[in-house]
Amino acid sequence: MPDISPRRVEVRLWIALAACFALLAACFPLAVMLDEHQDRKRPMYLDLVMVEWLEYQHVRSTGQPLALHLDHRQTATVGGHHFRPAPGDTVEVTVDGEGYCARVRNLDGDSTGWHCDDGQHDPGQPPSLDD
């Protein structure tokens, strides 16, 4: 059996700790990049939740959804509330019979994809209402 001195064990421990630290330090920029990527999408999803709730309100009051195509410089009144997309966002709502499909895109090329509903199911209260 080889005899391992305490000094050798200590050196190996410090090398292992340094390697772990270097690995974590190398991963930090990747984590920051992924976090920023997700943060830039947040306003799109907030706009999507808001427009789905507004369309539900509009269907309740008029019986039909409202087709929309708004960019961040435009405002529309939907379901009795004023709505303007977040800076850089474009909201599209297409009407199909009594239902609708909504999607939001941003200037970075991200998209929520189409979310469709018949306008009969309450999507729940949105995070905030700015009238």
C-alpha cells in the first residue's frame, strides 16, 4: 500500500477546490446570458395574459372577440379597458368564429406562439390593469 503523506492530501484537496471554483466561474457568464434571455421575454407573456383577459371581457360584453394588431406605439380599448403592448412588443389577435387566437412577438424575434380560446373560460385576473 502506498504511503500518502498529509501534505500530499492537502495539495490535492486545494487543486480539487480550485478546479471546482474555475468550473463555477466558467458557468457564471452562461447563467447570466440565459437569465437575460428569459427576462427579455417576460413582457411578451405579460402582454399575452393581459390580452387574453381583455378578450374574455370583450366576449362577455359583446358576444364576439375583437381582432387586433397592435405594436407598442398603439393603444386599443378592449373589454372596456385601454391596452398598449410593452415597448418592443406586437400583439396579434385573430378571430375564428366565436373564438380567438392571440400571440405576442418582440423586436428580438421571440414569440409566445399562438394561444387559442373560445372566450368562454375565465383566464383569471391579469397581474395589473392600467386604465
